[in-house]
Amino acid sequence: MEPGIFVFYLFGWLVSGLLIGLLAARKNRNGLLWGIIGGLFLLPGLIVLMFLPFLCPKCHMSLSNKQWRDRTCPSCGNLLE
């Protein structure tokens, strides 16, 4: 394999891993683990992450999109406190 092709694939792997990792961290998921998954499997990782719910940063309970927008958790209350 030519060095230019290898660098191109390595750069693509890093960018896709960073993208998936940042999106996972936004949903309060493990960004490093999801970054590795996203680097290896960009499209499947993105699709799975897209359908996973947000997690409460305090109690890690799943939140609906409305609860996330309103910053309320049914078990621990207001997320802005």
C-alpha cells in the first residue's frame, strides 16, 4: 500500500472516530468507546447512536427528547441545578 493511501485512510478513521465520539459525549455516553466504534464502523455506529436516547448526567437514566430539551429528569428533577 502506498504511504499516501495509508495516510488518507488513517485520517478518515480519526475524523470519523472523533465525530462519533463527540456525538456520543453530547448524549452523555462514553465518548472514547463510541469513538473507537465510529472509527471502525462509521455508518452503523452513526445509525445506532442516532436512535439511542439521551442519558441524564446525574443518574444516567434514559430521557426522551422532550425531557432533554426541557432539562428535566423524571427521577432526579431539574438538570440545570
